[in-house]
Amino acid sequence: FDDRDGQIWLNGALIPWRDAKVHVLTHGLHYASAVFEGERVYGGVVFKSREHTERLFRSAELMGMSVPYTVDEIERAKAQTVAAQGFADAYVRPIVWRGSEMMGVSAQVARINVAIAVWQWPSYFDPEQRMKGIRLDVSQWRRPAPDTAPSAAKAAGLYMICTLSKHAAEAKGFADALMLDYRGRVAEATGANIFFVKDGVIHTPTPDCFLDGITRRTVIGLAKARGIEVVERAIMPEELEGMQQCFLTGTAAEVTPVSQIGPYSFEVGEIVRALVADYDGAVRQRMAA
Ligand code: PMP
């Protein structure tokens, strides 16, 4: 991924992609003092750009890091990087991390760095499988309690169990994993929120120990605009058996139908299909969101 043409914005300026390097004694690498974003560009426009930048700042604040730029400056930097890369449709990855000026758990005076990279990432899941519905394994790892980790932050450290879960699922032939939370409730996938449909009503877990995704909120709005009832509540794994449709939402995943979780099967039904289409309309600005 590091050996390609293009430019990356690093601490205030665009530099060649191959030169955007950090030292091996970077605090963010050793102690996961890093927060990031994932955004998508559609037709040259970053969808919900400011919301993502604001979440980046909130995540940094939850990690005790003060971003040395304003929201407006990061907004301009993102636009500049998107323009420099020149892709109409792309993925945007801003990241904030503590630098290599200090080593040890405490890094009070390590520099807070910011980088923004933009690349083409057409589909998060295999495009052929996507509309047939992907298959999820159930992870052995659980989302931590909000007093165990800053679970509202999009923090690098919280992805340790996501990579473990996704690798374990992939080794068994599944596309992704469903993670339960510390109480044993259904939480989310490793990089996306989860929804279910039962008797025409949408059910989704209350995001009290995982990200309340920007896509999640967009899709809830789109469903309500169609007059579909959306219930946010605690969902236990035993309830999966009675659910009829299931889908994931996320910036990278967009709206992805799920056909199976462990032993339970779901149809790629009318509501899932409608929301896939509505989300596409929203990101392409054919529909309000
Ligand atoms: N949960 C996790 C663990 C994620 O990585 C993501 C992707 N950022 C989401 C949920 C969905 O968030 P969003 O819709 O804001 O991309």
C-alpha cells in the first residue's frame, strides 16, 4: 500500500505518497495513541465530510489529544487531498497520532500528527457476493464496556479485537464477524453497524458501547422517510432466529445485505434492497439525507 504514486497530506502539506513515513519509535504504533476516520467521496464530494471531521476531533479529545488544526483547516486539507488524488469516487482516511518524540506510556509532549490519505476502494465486500448477502461468523471477542475503553472514539486500539475477529471469520470462510458486547448483547460487525428486519419493523442495537455510525444514522433517517418504524434497543443473540432480514451499514460497507449469521439465515428482502438504493441516492445527492 505504501509503494504507489500520488500524494498524502502530512502535517500541513501534500507530500509524495512514498515519503509519508513515520519513525519505528512512534507512540501511536507502540501504545495505539491514534484516532482515525473513514469517509467516502462520491462524484468528487466527500459525503458528510464535516460530520466525519467533527467525529475525528471528538475521538482525539477522548484520547486526550488536541488536534493542532481547526475543523475548517482539516476540511480544506481533505478537499485539497481529494483534488490532488483526482478520483471521482474514493475513500478518505484522516489519522491523528502521537509521534516519536517520547517513548513510554506517558507521552505528554509527543507531537500530535495529522495525515490524510485518499485512495480508490470500490467495494468493502466482494461485489459479487454483496447483493446475495454476506455470511458472518460470531466472534469470540466482545466489545468492551464504556468504562473499559473510550468506546465512543474511533480509536486505533479498539480495532485490535476487530482484526482478530475478522481474521478468525475469514479463516472459516465467512466475510466478517458479528461481535457481541461485554453483556452478551448483539453489538456490531468489525467495521460496520448491524440492523435486522422483523415483520416490517427495523431493529438495531443501541450504540452504548460502539460507534453510532454516520451511515447508521443516515440509514435510520432514510428508513423513517419511507415510513418504516426503527427501534433501537438491546438485542440478544437468541433473537436472531426470528429475524427475517439483516444488513450492515458503514462508510466503507455502505448498506450490505447479510444472508447468514452462524446457523441463522436471512433473506435479501424488500426493505434491505430499498435501503441499498436509498443510500446510493443519498450519497449521490439524488435524495436528501
Ligand atoms: N463500527 C465500526 C467498528 C466501524 O469501524 C465503523 C466504520 N467507521 C462503523 C461502525 C460505522 O461507522 P460509519 O457509518 O460512521 O462509517
